[in-house]
Amino acid sequence: MTTYSLLILPGDGIGPEVMAEVRKVISWFETSRGLKFDVSEDLVGGAAYDVHGKPLSDATMAKAQSVDAVLLGAVGGPKYDNLDFSVKPERGLLRLRKEMDLFANLRPAQCFDALADFSSLKPEVVAGLDILIVRELTSGIYFGQPRGIQDDNDPANEGGRVGINTQRYTSGEIRRVARSAFELARKRGNRVCSMEKANVMESGILWREEVEWVHKNEFSDVELSHMYADNGAMQLVRNPRQFDVIVTDNLFGDILSDAAAMLTGSLGMLPSASLGAPMENGRPKAMYEPVHGSAPDIAGQGKANPIACILSFAMALRYSYDEGANADLLEKAVEKVLADGVRTGDLLGPQGGTAVSTAEMGDKIVQALGALA
Ligand code: IPM
Ligand code: MG
């Protein structure tokens, strides 16, 4: 029987609290479903900075490269706001993404029936919503050179400085993420909408041309459409159910996925998977994270919603461990708990109600697993 290796990086803020609930879920799968995990835990973000003076040690990086999957909580917090840019908590996360070459970031936005009232949009606009944003994660303006803050000697520039970032995409980078999106679409609604700003950016023109190339040569059975990213943002809030899979670059994907997440009612619900090239075992190199951040305002109070992190583990079951049936089971357990009316504070609407703690939500999900199995 295979042992699945998992590196847990709880990180900062609510990261450790939500991860404790994932641990309960992992134990349940071990005792009740006979799965075997080799779980190790390490530091990332501010927590790593406090110990090592940098947000990710080389040893942790090497460990991440060697496991079947990494599960990360969240990074960042006000305590680290004034650190030098090079050692900010976020740099640890970006280093993991870049060095593991996790180019395809899958951000599903699904609206659970029980939460349709919660969305900032009308329930009839979001009920049954099920879209998948595929965000390019290792290139674009997040990593392009040149970058930096420089002095310029232009007397007409009041303040005398210039901030530079570069949007840069190679055709190969665009083609590989486009392939991921088309492959995923084939397993869903068979439609891809690609978003860029080809009306103002050359990198957007190349993006569109390369997505079309992959479509024409390899995936002509999938329906492809294009949208300028600003229109895409508008369409996401106007009529989100028109989309199946959206493929877009690193920065647009960052922004559009936050908007898509909120359509579902709470940022505390959304998981993500970041996938790279296949490893020797045929599974992709992978890191899983909740889309939400470290939420320093509620950290340590037992108020955080652990569902996004638990659903991220469900994605690990599906994409890294090939345990699709167990992934389905875990997603069903979450759905059941929500249908039963169990709510953390972020899921209490204007009508109010009683919130359960982070730990109680984890316990309820484990109970639901037992009931459904
Ligand atoms: C995300 C986050 C990160 C990003 C930050 C924390 C660096 O917003 O994963 O969406 O900008 O990619
Ligand atoms: Mg973001």
C-alpha cells in the first residue's frame, strides 16, 4: 500500500488554526479509510522569518521539492509589514511557486446551495455556480525583469523615483497553461474563456495568439472564447454562470479569482491547487492552499473558517494522490455540514445566528465523513 507524503506549512495568522482541522481530517482518512500519509511540518512566511531570518529556508525548499504534495496555510501579517521586500512573508510563497515551477493555479469557485443567500449577488444569479479559474502562476509581472524602485535624474519628476515591473510572457509559458485549462475543461463543461488585455498590451496579443494555437492544433473539440480582462471582471459579477473554465495570466488571475471567490459567499470557502510538470510517479508537482489570506484580525481566536483549507486537502486527494472517490467524499461532508446549518462567523449573514468555532467546524466535518462513509 502506498504511503502519500505531505509537507504541511501552516504559516502565519489563521494558518496554524485551520491546519489543525485538516490534521483531524487526515487522521480520519487514516483510521477509517486505510490511507497512509507521511506528514511532515515546517515553517513558511513570517513564522520562518522569526526563526531563520528569511521567509523560507533552503532546507524547507528542498523538502517541498521532494514530497508528493505541499499544503500551505497562509502567510503575512502586520508584524512583518515593514520588513525589507526581499524577506517579506509573501516572498516565501512566491519562491515555492517559482522553484517548484507550479505554473497552473486552479481556483474553483463553487456556490454551495446552502450559501446562495450569502453572496453579495442575488441568489438566482449565483445558485449552482461552478466555475474554474486557471491562473498562470510562475511568470508575468510577478516575476518579470527589470523590476525595482530606482532614482531617475529627470528634474521634471517630482520625488525623483521610478517604480518598475515588467509583464513578460514566452509563448511556451502561455501554451503550457493553456493546455492545462483545455484538459480541465474536457472533464467539465468543455468551454474555455481566455482573458487578457490584447487591446493595450503586446503580451496580451501573444497570449491570445498562443491560446488560439493550442486550441487549433490540440483542443479544437473544446469551445474557446476570448474576453478583455476588464470586461471579464464585469461579466463575472453580471452573469458568472456563463463561464466554465477561465484561463488568464498571473496578475489578472489574482484579481479575478478574488472577485469570483466572493461570489460564492465567503473567501473562507475557496481552495486552490497549484500544479507543475509531472514527477516520476506521473502525478504533477503540487502545492495546495486556501485562497484566503492570514486574516491577522481574527487569528488565534478560534473564529476562522477551516473549510477552504480542508477543501484544499480534498484537491490534494484528487490531483496528487489519485484518490478521487475520497476527494468526493470529503467535499460531500463539507456540503452536508453546510446544509445542516453549521456556520463559522464568516458564514453568518445579516440574519445572524450562532457561530461555531474553527475546531467545532472541523469536528462536524469529521462526523459528517463518518456518517457518509
Ligand atoms: C494569492 C495571494 C498572493 C498573490 C500573495 C499573498 C503574494 O494574493 O495567492 O492570490 O498575490 O499571488
Ligand atoms: Mg490574491
